Amino acid sequence: MKKMSIKAVAETLKISTATVSYILNGKAKEKRISEELTKRVLAYVEENNFKPNHLAKSLRTGKTNVIGLIVEDIADPFFASVAGNIENIAYENGYKIIYSSTKNNPVKAKELINTFRERNVDGYIITPTEGIESDITQLINSGLPVVLFDRNCTDIDVSYVGMDNFDSAYKAVKHLISNDYKNIALITLDSSQAQMIDRLLGYEKAVYEKRIPSIVKKFEYSSAKVNNITEEIGQFLIENPSVDAIFFATNYLAISGIELLNRKRIKIGKDIGIMVFDDNDLFRIHQPSISAIAQPISEMSKQLINTLLVHMENSDKYDAKQYIMPASIILRDSSSKEEVA
């Protein structure tokens, strides 16, 4: 069957395209179109399975009722949970969500922003990679609503929803120190992104205050996320035999580290304490269970979508807002030297 258009419906029923458009957009009564004609048009389009062209509609109204969500990795449990919560709230407000992952690749991030612009999405929620500040600035300068999350671009006047990475890391390391760990290593990413720097600085402050050594191992994102880095972590521990606790700056770094410790039959907690930034179901069910910083996913998700909705309702003026939310530290077996029975 040939694709039907509003014009084809109008020609078949011998009425104007404007009349068909008003009826399909629920404006029949407002435009004083008879109930009989309204029923005839609706019956015809239902019989022929007609669906209006959404791009054409967006050009007429200036809205698509679609929000673009760009994250690091939609398969990651943290981003997947945030996306699910955002989608539910957005749907309640009449919006759909399109997801995409950058894999922390600036080239892909730029391409995704351009693709979403071509699709005329109404607003953007973005977890930025390094090097896309100019692209975000262009969106804002074009009058397009943008909210960043998880990581901020501090050089741009842009709305941001995230958590207090510095304070959370500081408190987590302080907890390890209070449990008599004296040589605490940080395993992190070699990154200039604000959230990773804050986690490093929180760690550095905690160990400096107690005058204990700073022991830091950094991995490139690509190798840490894609490759098995257990051997590299093992080599790091061989080179630093005094290490008696590890603070992992991401959960995927921690999973590689826990795999190594289990393989080497090193007792987590008793021999080496563990604390992880960003909780994961695995940490709850692992024996011994793993202490972790839990991000406020539900609260962040609500604030994200509500902030974007406010921007979309006030598109004539972009008033940037910053929302920093506290995390919670979930204390489990891995951050205590007491051996689990």
C-alpha cells in the first residue's frame, strides 16, 4: 500500500488538508468542525492504518516530544538505572526518550549530538566526554535545553546534576583508616574529567590528614573497560607489597580487582580491605560482601528530568542550575579486618 499522507486523506474525502490536520490533532471542536465529519475522518484513517508524519508535525509545532539521552554506556547498571527512572518520569509528562552511548569517545559523542539535532529532539541530557565543551556550548547558544549529569563541564555555564564525589571519596577512605588500614591504595582512571579528579582529591586529603602514604595506580579508560586488567593489578600489588587496602574509583575496576584477589586466595577484609565507588548488586551478594559508595540514583533521576522540563518550559532564557547530591556509604564485610565466619 502506498504511504498515506494528510493530503491524500483530504483528497479522498474531498475536504481541506487543514480540516484533516485539525481533526487528527484534536482541534475539531475548537475549529467548529462538525461531529459527523470528525467521525468520518477518524473512521477513514483508522480503516487505512494512517499515522501522521511526526517530522512534519514537529516542523509545524516546533516540538517532537522526544528527549535525547547520551551516556557513557547504557549497558552499565548505573546508567541503565538512571535511564529507566528518567524514561518513566518523561513518559508521565508526555515525552519519549532516545538513548545512545558514547563509550567515552569524544568523536562519537559529537556525532550523537549532531544526530539528535537533526532529529529535532526537544532537550538533551548528557554525560559528557572530554573535549565536547564547544558542542554543548553550541546547543545552549542555539536555545536548546541541556542538562549534564555524572560529570560536569566546569568551564561552561550549564545545568548539572551529580553527586559530591570529593566528599564521598574522602569519607570512604576515612572509614578504611578508622578500621586500622595504614597503606591504602587508590586504583583509578587516568582521566581529567571532574568526577575522577574529585575522587582522587578526596582520597589524597584523607591520607594526607593521617600522614599515611599516597599509593595511586591509574588505568586508561579503554583498557580498564574493555580488557581484563587483573594481571596489571596483580603486578601493582607485587610492586607495592605494603598495601593493605584498596579504594577502587569505579565498580568495573573493582570487579577486576576482586577477581584477582579471589584467584590469589587473598582474604578480602582481613588481608586487604576493599571500598568501591559506585555500588553494584555483585558487591551485595559476594562473600565477603563489598563496601561501596551508593549513588542516589532515584533522586538524581528525578532532579535531572525535572530540571530539563523546566528548561523546556522556559526556552526563551537558559538559567543554569547546579544540583550536588550526597551519596551514602554502604558498609559491608570488606572494609573491616574482622574475619567473616
